[in-house]
Amino acid sequence: MVRRGWILKEGYPFIAPPVLVSVAGFVLGWSWVGWLGLLLAAAVALFFRNPPRRPLQDDRLALAPADGRVVEVRREGENGGLKISIFMSVFNVHVNRSPVRGRVVELRHYPGRFRPAHRAEASEGNERLVMGLAMEDGRRVTCVQVAGILARRIVSWVKEGTVLSMGEPFGMIRFGSRVDCYFPPGFDPDVREGQRVWAGETVIGYFLLKEKPGERPPDRS
């Protein structure tokens, strides 16, 4: 299920039209049309870029599920669960990656509105896709892909039963949106609102696990 290549194949249908316009412009001698089409094709290709990442593999921590800016870090309800939300602008890489290692146990789509994704109310009112991940130790992490004003399509590359490693791609959203992650009690955040993060690379928090004899906690330096 690994998505290879610098440009996602989902982007080809969007890149091809401006490329054809560019070719036609140069052939017909309309150089400004050719350059305009070429510029547009480059911009679209940039949106569908898929740069390589080298995610850590440590069940004691969680990685960012998306590139972008952290817009919300807060405790949920009485049990002390944690919500971390990341907003992706049209300039960010839009490949979403699993924050933990786990098996997909839930996939639910909710129709909704297309309000600005950086607002807190978008988590409940906007179109969204909920993915539940069961970790090996029984804990559960939920990732929610939330559509925004420009995002009219949530793309998922997984199904129930899929096993994801940390940092493995599970989908994307076109074009600009957010990803909400819900962590169980016993998760300590290591990001703050306003911070920039990178999917599959930035550590966003740590699970408070009991240390085994001779085992050291993860280095936060």
C-alpha cells in the first residue's frame, strides 16, 4: 500500500489538462498560453507531491498525521483523552500518515458542510472520514480527515483490517483541510498550538507506559 514516487497518481488527471493546454499554446504560437498552462501544471503537481519520509518506529510515541500548523491541543471529556488538530493549507504536502502502528478497525464517512477547516467547529460540522486504529496494547487512536472550503474530496487508501506502520500513508484530502487525532488517556502531548509539523516525522506526543526493567524512556531531546 506504500505510495511511491514524488507525484501521486491521483494527481495525473489534474495535471494532464494544463499540460495539454500548454502544448497547444506553444504549437499555435500563443506563448503566453503555453507558459500559463505550464505554470498551472507545475502548481497542481506541487500539490500532489509525495516527498519521502523516514518515520520512527517506537510504540511509545506518536507522529504527526499531516503537514501543517497545529490549531488545537486540548483534553477531551472527563477521562482525559487528548485531541490534536493540524490544519493543512494548499501549500502543504497533503499525504496523511498514520500517527501510530495499528490495525484499522473503523472507517466511517460523515457528509457535512465545507466551512473553513481551521475553525474548531469544522470537526463536527464538516464532511469528514473517521478512521479508528487499534494498537497492539489495546489502546485506540482515532484519526479524522476533515474537508474544508476548497477540499471537496477525502481520499482513503485503506480498508478495515489494514495494518499500518508508523508514518505509513493512509489517504489525502483535496485541496486544503485538517486532520484531527484523538488519543486515549495516558498520552502526553509534545506540541503546542501554532507549531509547524511534518507528517511521519514530527513527534507530537508520548504514551505514558510503564517502564520495563532496564528500559529507558524515549529521548525527547
